[in-house]
Amino acid sequence: MSDAALAAGRAAALRGEIERHNHAYYVLDAPTIPDAEYDKLFRELQALEQQYPELLTADSPTRRVGAAPLKAFPPRVHGVPMLSLNNAFEAAEVEAFDQRVRDGLETIAAVDYAVEPKFDGLAISLTYENGIFTCGATRGDGTTGEEVTPNLRTLRCIPLRLQGAGWPVLIEIRGEVLMYRQAFAELNARQRERGDKEFVNPRNAAAGSLRQLDSRITASRPLSFFAYGVGAGGEQLAVRTHGELMDMLANWGFPVAAERRVVQGAKGLLAYFAEIGDKRPSLPYDIDGVVYKVNKLAAQAQLGFVSRAPRFAIAHKFPAEEALTEVLGIDVQVGRTGAITPVARLKPVFVGGVTVTNATLHNEDEVRRKDVRIGDTVIVRRAGDVIPEVVAIVPEKRPTRDLFGGEPLHPPFAMPTACPECGSAIAKGIDEVVARCTGGLYCPAQRKQALLHFAARRAMDIEGLGGKLVDQLVDAGLVHSPADLYGLTIEKLAGLERMGEKSAQNLVAAIEQSKQTTLARFIFALGIRNVGEATARDLAHHFGQLEALLAADGEALQQVPDVGPVVAASIAAFLAEAHNREIIGRLRAAGVTWPEGEARDSGPRIFTGQTLVLTGTLPTLKRDEAKALIEAAGGKVAGSVSKKTDFVVAGEEAGSKLEKALELGVPVIDEAELLKLLEKGVE
Ligand code: IVH
């Protein structure tokens, strides 16, 4: 078969598949594949049509922006069509876009771009006549949308009457309806309680909520809106740039992105992309990239449009956080405290910038709720550095016993009753979600985790003692408890596979070095359930000496700031175990030591009871160091600014946290002032 014939067949298949996904996504609100997969198919079809222009048919999905409107809502023809944006994923594509813009404008000077987040919601158009909201519609196929005016009226952030002045007789406002992450979590919790179906992600929740025939249901859903442009009537506005337009929309009463800004040239675009990428996890809503628009409206008009998208704007997308793959198996993993976590073993898939082969299923209830089985096709999500998780299955892709549906090939997941590592019983406390292996340190998996925790940088800081080595040491029977580490010799280590003389020497030296520590690190290293770094520090400060801690009962423990009944009970239970006390004794006997008495709490320290927030790059201190200093002075370091924040420590390129602090009137200090305060605390 000729290349052209092959291409024709492939294009027809792609068109059919894309159309099916469009229907499922836009008409039924039931996505069948993640956006990234869809984008891939779409790009492939686009590329084919570019290579073989004769394949571009009148009904190609590349010719339209969305899908046909639902019959149940009245159709609404937009005054000006709602177009789409071309996507860029790589820096080179952004540079090429900037080059095209400069070629189009016949300039070599850096172009001003208005930049803003790309909201991950659904596009809508709001019509105002004489300043009154008269009609709201979804994008539909870009030309005709679905009229959902009563539903949009329920969104409190959409003005029913425009504020200020300067609006023409008729104006279409364009923007995105979305759901904040927090609101989404609460909505899903409510759905779960009622036994209703949960939504896969905030965007689907927003789409499903807006497409309700009964607007009372929409009213009960926490939807938000951001404006990012105008349609019909826009040409009559007295503004010269997109930036001015956004300011005008804000003045009329529309929410607009606080992160919007004007930058210069491709360099400015890429710097903004990096900055928003960093901020992304702390934004209260999902974004899937950023949007760059030539700022000058006259320049926009000069550049114009090509097929379905403007030449003056582009979406720079983050790597997809969701992807489709297949479940090869479901195992359980045993954590440091015995917690049993079901884990899906996956056919390797590239998602969130890395190849993922395992994804957590959290706990038994979650696997049941999502009904994940071997052979299922699942949506996997990896956002930022968060552990990859299985979001949902694609029910129609479940393998069945025969071709015509019927019995699923694999049974539902069942939690093992015995620990796969040590054979001990797995038990779940009443009202507990997490099942645990009851083997304690008898269980090699728990032992390995406990050793890794003990050796961690923030605990005993034994350099070079990582996962593989711990596995070897435990499997060879050389180490049963942390105390055994101090009995290791170069000769004993030499017997291990792939262990050279030099590595053995280094490890023994690192173990030796770890003997000089602090009481707080030692307590943390013990791995007592519910005792994190901060609690370990509080305990060290309060008791001053290990013996005092060992002698404390539940009541004495609760005298420690921030130690409540649950934490006190965990500590008491740990100390009640004879073998834990024995290990502590052996560690001390091996020479683990710390400056005695130094840590004893001598009353409140400079930041006792205060919360500080770090933002931007400090001139000399690393983030970790600043945090440690503040905590050593009794303070807490939080991730976000609120009315309760006592100080914000701002360095270079401080962003939204600094803005928030100024807005709330929270005192802002720099590194020098922080160090001065800390010095005062020592006096
Ligand atoms: S401007 C001519 N700005 O992304 C099209 N779009 O594929 C102008 N979106 O349909 C769109 N955030 O739903 C624009 N800040 C933003 C946006 C944004 C999200 C969506 C919008 C649009 C799609 C583009």
C-alpha cells in the first residue's frame, strides 16, 4: 500500500476515534481518555492533514473547536466565534511562536506579551446588554454553544449588572468556569456520603455542574469564574492593550487572574512559565499551562487568525499530569509502621515528566470504591512530586471472559489477611482506614523501613545507607535493629555483593560519625509513630535528657507543647515495649551521644508559638537552614500566608506570598532582620 493510502486510512481512523472522544467529553461529560492522549491523537491528525492537504475533510475534528451542543439546552450562536489556542510544550516551540510573531509584525525588537495562567475549566461566553447579564453559553462547537443562562446566574462571582462605566450597549465576556480544588474535595466528600458518584477531577466536576437542566443543582455546586477576554463589542472599547482590557474587566466586576502580567520577548515568556510552574501546587485551582498573548491589540489585529486559532496567542502547556495505562498486578506494600498500602503495578507510562510503573491505591476502601482490578485500563495521575495515584478506571475497557461483555475476567481486589513479607496477621483497628501488619520489627519490611528512617539525613544522618544496602543488610541477617548498625565492621560488610573495600570503609566511617548527634535527632530517629521532627524537638527541649523522657508517663508527656492524647499514647506504647528500651540501651552503649542538658527548655524562645512563612530566595541561608533556625527558636514554618502568620521572611523574587502578606498587613522581614531577631533570642 502507498504511503498516501496508509495515511488516508490512519486519518479516517483518527477522525472516528477523536469524534467518539469528543462526544463522550463534550456531550456526555464522561471523558474516555485523558487530555494528553486526546491531544496526541489530535496532533497526529493535524500533522497528517498538513502533510496530505487532500485528507482535510469538511467534517474533520481539526476544523472545529468542540462538539455538537446538547439538544436539551437552547442553542446560542456566539456574536464572535469562540476559537481555540494552539499548544506549545517545548521551549523551542515558544521561541518559534515568538519568531512568527516578530516576522508577522516585521520587528526585531522584543514583543510585549500579556501572560496569564491557563485555567483548567470550561470556556463560556457571557452577554451583557446595556450592562445587564442577559445570556450565558458554553463554547459548544465554537460557533454555536448551549445556552445555560439560569445556571450561570447562580455563580456568585459573575456580575448580574456591570459595575463602573465604559461598557458598550452589547458586549460578550469570555472566560473560564472552574471549581477550586478545596471546593472539589468537599463536593466529592458530600457525593460519597450520599452514595452518589464522585467526580474524577475539578474540571469534570465544573462541566457536570454547569450542564444541569435544573439550575438549583448548579446553585448547590461551588463554581468559580475567571474572565480572560471579550467577543462581540470588544472593538468598541477604549483600550490599547490586553493588559488594559483585563484591568477594565476587573473594574466591571469580573474575577481576573491575579498572576497576570506583561513580559518582554521569548525570554520573558519562558521565565514566566517557570515561575508559574513553581507556584502551581500552591494555586487554589488547577491550571494546565500558561497563555501568552501579544499585548498590543493593534498588533493582534495585524497578526490575525489561522484556521481555528489566533496567530497572536499560544498556550504553553505543562507535561500532562494524567495518562492512561494498564494494571498488570496489584500488590501490597508494608510501611515503616506496618501500614499496608495496595499498589498497582502498571505498564510503564510517561506522566508528569517521568516514567511511572507503580501507583498507590491508598487503602482497601479506595480500591473497593474505585473497583480497580488486574487488566483494567486506568487513569494515572502524577502531580508535582506527589506519589503517582490511580484516579479512576475506564469501565468500558475492562477485559471480560468473552467478546460480548459478560463476566469480568478478574475478580475484585481482596486484601491479604497475612503480611506478604513476614506472614503476621494483618489487622485493622475499629474506625481505622489503614490496615497494618502486626509483626512490628519482626517483619523485615518494617525493619528495613525503620532502618532507612533511622539513617535518614534529618535523623542520624548516615551517609550512603540507602534502600538497596538496607535490603542487603537485612536479607543477609547482618542487621536486625538500628543498634546492630554500630556493630558492623569492614570485614562483615566485605561479604556483601557489590561492596568494595572503599565503600565498606566509607560506610563504617559514616556510622561512626553518626554517633555524635542531638537528642532531638535521636528521638526522631527512633521512628515512634506520630512523632515527627517537630515533636521530637519539642520532646528534647521539654525533657532535656533522655532519662527524663524514658521515665515520663502519659500525663507527663501531655505537658509538652503540642503533644495531645494520641501522640502521648503512641510514645507511651513505644516505651512500654521491652525490646524498644533494649535497642535504646544498646545504642547508648555503642556510643551514640549528644551534648547533655543543652537542649533543656529554658522557657519560651524568641518565636515560641509563632508562625513564619518563607518566600523567595534568601541571600545566604538555604530554605532548610532558615527553617531549622526558626524551629530551633520555637517557631513554626508554614507554607502559606494567612491572618495568623506572624512574619513573612521575604527574599529575592518573592511572589504571591509576599503580595498576600502586604494585603493582610502581615509584617514582612528580610534575612538580616530574621538573623537579628534570632540573635536577640539567644541573649
Ligand atoms: S484565551 C482565541 N486565556 O483554553 C482563544 N484561554 O485552547 C482565546 N483557557 O478555549 C482563548 N485559560 O477555554 C485564553 N487565560 C486564558 C485561558 C484560556 C484557559 C482555555 C479556554 C480556551 C482554551 C484554548
